[in-house]
Amino acid sequence: MASTGMRSVTAGQGPRAAATTGGLPPDVPTDAALLRASVRDSDVFAVLYDRHADRLYRYAYRRVGPDVADDVVADAFLAAFRQRARYDHARPDALPWLFGITTREISRHRRQEKSRFRALARIHTDPASDDLAERVADDVSAQAVRGQLAAALAPWRSAALRWGCCTRRRSPSLPPPTWSRGPASSSSSRR
């Protein structure tokens, strides 16, 4: 049995050995060894990031889209970095552990998004109620100037009533209005 210091691989096991060691060649440290070493030297964690970030990004991309996938993967690696001392070193491949963390980050993102949408729904006003509010404000404003407008239009009102302009039909007892003939009533304007 050949030993590399970080892990041991039995020669001649073929695919079974690759499956239990994460498919890495014998001279490449396992994820468990990297996580163990990253507790002492945090820069070693970058190797784990380089090894698995693309897969986790594709996983997050398919579930939350391109806008959020970067943030989800970053949050997942931050959580993994904070939990690296508690990793089960009997498992050489950390990818399932990282997928689990990424899945929890996606769930957390969806819960936050749902909460944000609920909050927006509570503060959002219905456009129909906005129209109603504007109409009420207009009515109140019109009622406030109603008296002033009536006083200003009083001289015109009596003339309009005399001419029958404000009724549907003119009263036969009123004389027809007299209009002066100006340039608009010339023969050229009727053509």
C-alpha cells in the first residue's frame, strides 16, 4: 500500500479506489486533507474553492439564475470556511458537503426573497385606489373653490340662461340669441 502522507491508496483497486478518494490521482490531496490543513493555514482553502466552485456555480445557476448564483456560491464557501474545523475527515470528498451547504444557501435566499416580496405587497398600493384618492382630492379642491367660482360666473349665468345655452332645449318664450356677423361667418369660411 502506497502512502502519500495525506491519504493512502491501495494499488490495483482501479475505479473503486478512485470513487472512494474522489477520483483524484494519488499525489493530489483529498478534500478532507485540504480542510484539515486549512484549519492551520487558511490559504489552503483556496485550493478547495478552485476545485469545486464551477460545479457549485452551475448547480446554483440552474436553480436561482445568473443574478443570484454568484452570491449563493460565495455564501456557501463562506459557510464552509467557517465550518471547516467540524468537517468529517473520514469522507475524502467534500463535494456532497458543499452541495448541501449550497442547497441551504439557495433555500435561505428563496425565503428571504419571499419575505421581501410579501413586504413589498404590504406596502404597495393598488393603482385603482390611487385613482380614487386623486378623485377625492380633486372633489375636495373643487368644493373649496365652488363659491368663488359661482360668484365669478354669476354675470355670465344670467346671460346664458336668457339665451338658453344651459338647457337642453331653448324655451320658446325666450328670444333667440343675436350674434354679430364677423369674418368667420363670411362665405369663404363655409366652403
